[in-house]
Amino acid sequence: MRVSVLGCGYLGAVHAAALARLGHDVVGVDVDADRVAALSAGRAPFYEPDLAPSLAEGLSAGRLRFTTDPAGAAGCDVHFLCVGTPQRPGSGEADLRHLDEAVAALEPVLRPGDVVAGKSTVPVGTAARIADRLGPAGARLVWNPEFLREGHAVADTLRPDRLVYGVAPGAAGADAAARLDEVYGPLLAAGVPRVVTDRATAELAKVAANGFLATKISFMNAMAEVCEASGADAVELAGTMAHDPRIGGAYLRPGLGFGGGCLPKDIRACVARARELDVGPATVFLEEVDAINQRATGHAARLVRDACDGDIVGARVVVLGAAFKPGSDDVRESPSLALAERLADAGAQVVVTDPQALALAQASHPRLGYQADVEDAVRGADVMVLATEWDEYRRLDPVATGALVHRRHVVDARHALDHQAWREAGWSVHALGRAPQAVRRTA
């Protein structure tokens, strides 16, 4: 099929490359000329494992191209809306400006019967408004939310855990769903579940999933506060809960909390939209989820102060990790950088290192210190903080690392280290939700 992708940022670039791998003829359209040039040359403008090879494959096969001209989408059978919907400055609401601009750019090239598939995360009710705009062109709107995890986006696109179609009732909706079935034919043949529902439910599918995941993370961080106050162990508590199949262990680990470009802004947009719908009390708990998440960096900063006997003024503190999660260079709402800023505010000499995100971190947080090489970063450190659990940090040798630092204090803000091994190497180990003397025990 001939397919267009409007918006070639994180979501759109991955989606376009994946659709080309599925055998479709794909054109990606974006207003950013530099981004289009990079993608056209096979360079991913952000770090995402497996994206560069997918781009190269599609470009070399002639199935993938990128342009700044919306007319390039003319003649395509299906058009995917993949633009960003960031948080509106000074408000929890989603900023839909880029989405509206993409729809306006697409309208002149639409033909009766074309299918427009919205993948952007939007407040419920947005699809109905866009459908009204597309009505005169005779195009059919489907809401087809994405469920990507940064660091796994290519794999999640090529083998998602479900496909959701939000369609209009009647024959028009059935026809639009059938057109998407053609796009996703190889995925459906591989057994990927397909859910066909109304547009409003499809819009909420992504928002509700992110809200639930954020709630699990903050719930465990709330329990970590209780554990610290009572002498319990939050990691072992999470392990007991994970045995319950109704709960599961995913996202149930105390730590610095969530960040990135999805969970924080999506739960705030959900709260804002609920208020507009006069059901604000239904989502009040998400405000506390957000508040608990933001408190986590304060708790980690307290552990750093404890390691320095209450005084971190002038202490060299090395923060391992700038990205909000491993496998990504995304620093939006990064808990690691929020912690680094807190420590700098308190007078510490902060040095941040990261294998992928240093350039973006330095651009957004210029006053912090940065060092690309891990050994250079930790040399002379008074406290080392594991803030993003990249594999290279998890694998650090506590003995060799101990020979580089000034004082052997480590704060494991992600519960990613073998605490016993580090203590045996002479380190004091501090972790959220665990007593200072606690060690990791084998189940």
C-alpha cells in the first residue's frame, strides 16, 4: 500500500521505518527540514535501538522517503497522524497545535475514501473534532493509538501486544478498519490481537494505560516512604506483591520514578480533560500520583546528604545517567536531571555522565557538569548516584571503581546494583525504601 506519515519525530520516524519494513511504500512528511535531511540520509535524529538499520533498509529498497512538502502525501491510501502533543506551557492541558496543523496540511491532498489514522496521544473527544474537519473531503478517520516503549519502539511497532482501532459506526467504520487490516496484515497474521471499538474508547486506551502504569510506579514509591519510616524493605515488599497474578511485577519497583515525554504529560492532560468534562474528582488520584513521582527526587537527594553526613556543600557528586530511562536519549522530565539540579542547588559539585544523552542534557541543563567517560566522571567522587540503570553502570566493578573515587558512597536510586557485592568492596550503599544495612537477598 501507499502510506503517508505526518510528523517524523520519535513516533513518526519509527512508524514510517517499520511500515516500510512491512513492505509498504511510505512517505514521511515533517516541517523540520533538518530532521527530514537526516532521515533521508538514514540518520536517526534521536537514539533508539534498531531504528538506523530500519531506516537504511527502507531507503535502500526505495520503499521509504521523507519530505517537507505535504503534497508528497497525495495518492496515499492511508495517512497516519504522528505529531507530538506536548503539555501546554503553564497548564496541564495537551497542546494540539501541531496536530491541527498536520490535519490542515493534509486536507488538500485527501480523496474520498482515504483513511486517516490518528496515532498521537490526545484528550478524549479530539477524534470527533478531527472527523468533522475531514468530513467534507470524504476521508474516514480511525483512531489507532500507539503503545511504544522508548528503547523498544521498533520491536513494539513490528510486534505490538495489541492493535486498537477506534472507528465510526456502520459501513464506513468497517471499511476503514479493513483498510488498516491491510496495513497491519503481517502483524495480524502473526497473531497480534486486534480490538475494534469506538473512537473515544481508542483515544482513552493509551491515556488509561499510561495512567495505570504511572500509578503502579508511584504506589510503590509511596510504599517505599512507609518502608523507610517503619524499617521495612520496599524491594522485598514489591517481590511479595509480584507473586499475585492480579498485580504482577512490572513497573513495581521503588526508585526515582517516571519521566520522559509520555507518562507525565499524559496523566496531567487526563486530569485537565476530566475537569473539562465535569468529572474532575474521578482523576484527582492522578494528581497525587504526579506529586509522589516528583517527591522521589527529593528522597534521593536526602540519601545523598546522608551519605555526606548531612553536608553536601562542595562534595563531588557523580550522577550516572541523564536519560529518563536506559535505551533512550530522551531527557524530557528526566528524574536523573531533576535530582542533579536539586543537588547543585544544595551546593554540590555535580557531574553527570550518560552513554547517549549528554548532548541533550547539556543543552537543557547547561549549569551542570558533564563527562562522557565513566571513569573520568567518577574519579575523585565523594558520592556516586546510579540514576539511570544503563547496563554499563549495572556492570561496574565495585573494586575497580572504588580505586577511582575519593569516598566509597553509592546511592542506588534504581535498585540495579548487587548491594552485597558493593558493600563487600567497602562501599556504603543507600537505596530508596531500604534500611542502610539492608542487602539484596536471593529469592
